[in-house]
Amino acid sequence: MKAVQIVSPNNLQVIDVEKPVIDEKNNVLVRMTAAGICGSDVGIYHGTNAAATYPRIIGHEMVGRVSQIGENVKNLKVGDRVIINQVTSCGHCYPCKIGRGNVCDNLKVRGVHIDGGYREFIAVPESDCYLLPASLSDEDAVMIEPTTIAIQSCTRAELGKDDMLLIYGAGALGSSILKIARQLCDHIIVADIVDAKLEEAKKNGAKYTINSLTENLEEKIKEYTFGHGTTVSIDASGTKDSLLTLLKITGNAGRVMTMGFSTAPVEANQFLITSKELDVRGSRLQNKMFGKAIEMINAGKLDLTGSISHTFPLTKAQDAFDFTDSRDPSIRKIVLTFDEFDNE
């Protein structure tokens, strides 16, 4: 079968690999139908993702149809449409024991540490498969995974009704966070440097927007938070100065969420953290949030349609990554499809 492998940084190849075989643990064989291209996939391709190992079949936004099941499978049948959990954990280390398997001491992420979904078939445990809502196409369903990342960040931030939230960055991550945050609190500020993204954020539930390139962020934050500063600030940009910026604009007793994965040193300020008694918290991946996302979709609280801007067949993955690198303004979300293969 065909697969897309990053052999080494900036070296993408379409290769032939053996079709996986189900066993007692990986007891469901899924025929892939759609796989998203995420910023972290681009980072692995370019060698800037510190967590990745090479060579690697990437892809962690994985949608497909059940092709074969083992004897011990209880809740799935051949033909079911599923999305696959990208997180694998050991279940017995300290983080796992306290219910935080997404930061397991032995964490293996599909598409990062172990092979992922840019291939025709993948064998996984039944427990890692989630039935897709009938309302979503396979391509749109790819967006469930980024949504789980957003749910995780809002959960880690303990976002509540009375919070004054800043989402710093209105790209794909910030937009996903906004979709979740608007259901938890009303006072949402979105900052970015692109007016078109800010206009879209306003349409999607932001109470205030700030162009941090042309406006004074600190002054606007004070204005929009009655002089206090935000109570929660989520960094959806991951720029070199974003942490320090959020430490400055977050008010006393606030929470600052960091989600970036750069290993480059960044500036912080101990006085800001201590004097305001800020909580600075990381949010990584997601901790069994697929069920929550799917519940929200089925309840009509979350609409993930219309987010996919471009599709490429799997064997044209190089073209897809080149197009991603072009930063064409029409790009929203790019998905690899598997229609070219007719395998069961």
C-alpha cells in the first residue's frame, strides 16, 4: 500500500509499505479516507518539530472506514466511519494514574513518535476509534481533532462564564478555540495582525478584536477589561514574544495558557508571575476529548462544516505541502484524500 513518509527534514516521499494486520491489541483495521495537514505536520516536514523522530509516516488527523475487525471487537462493525485518537499512553505512569494520559511518561503520538495516518490502512485498538456524526463528511470530520485540542486548552484554563478571555492569534488554532470558548464565556477578545481574520472572529463570537500591529495591545486590553486585565489568556500564536506579552496583559489571579512547541528560549518575567500570582499552564494534545467534541456536534452546538479549503490526493502530498508553504491567503484547511485507491 502507499504511504507518505518524511524520511528526513524536507525529504518527503511516497513509499510502498506492507498493509498492517490486526492483532489482539490493534484489533480494528481502518481504511483511510481523509487526513488533515496540521501546522505540526508542516513542522515535522521542515524539521522544526522537536518531538518528531525520523523516518516517519506522518498524519494525526485521521478519518476512515472500518475495513476489518477482530474477534474481541464489541462496538464497531465493518463500514463504520471513524476518527482515530492520535494519543497512545501506557496507563500506569504517574500522569496516567492521575488521568492525564496525554502527557504520559511513555507518550507515543501517531504521526509523530509512531507512524500515523498518511497511508491507505492503519491498525488501531477499538478504544481509539470514535464513530463520526452522520452530519459530517469525511473531509469535514478531520476538523474534530483540532477541536479536541481547543477543548483541552479551555478545560486546562478552567474557562468559566465570568472570565474575560484573550485568544492571542486568530489562525486555525485560535479559530478552533473561539468555537469552544464562546460556549463557555461571553467576554472574549481576539488579537491578531490580520484584519480579515479579526473580522471573521467577530462574526464567530468575539466581543472585541484588536489588531496588535496597528493598535496598542496593552491599552486596548485595559479598556476592554475595565482596567483589570484578562482573567484567561490563551496563546494561539506561539511567537517568540507571546508569553511575555500575555504575562503583561493578564490581570491578577489570572491564567496564562501556552500551547507552542518551539524549543527556542523565550523571555519571561518572574515579577509579573509572582506579583500577580499568575498560573502559567501548558496544554498539550487532548485528553480523551473526542467524545466531548462529537457530543457537541450531535447536539447542534458545534458546526465544523465549511472549514476545508483544499484537498489533494495522498500521492500528491508534496504538492499539498508546497502549497501550504506558499501561504496562499485562500488556505484554510488542507486535507489529503484517498479516493484514488479502491482497496478494501
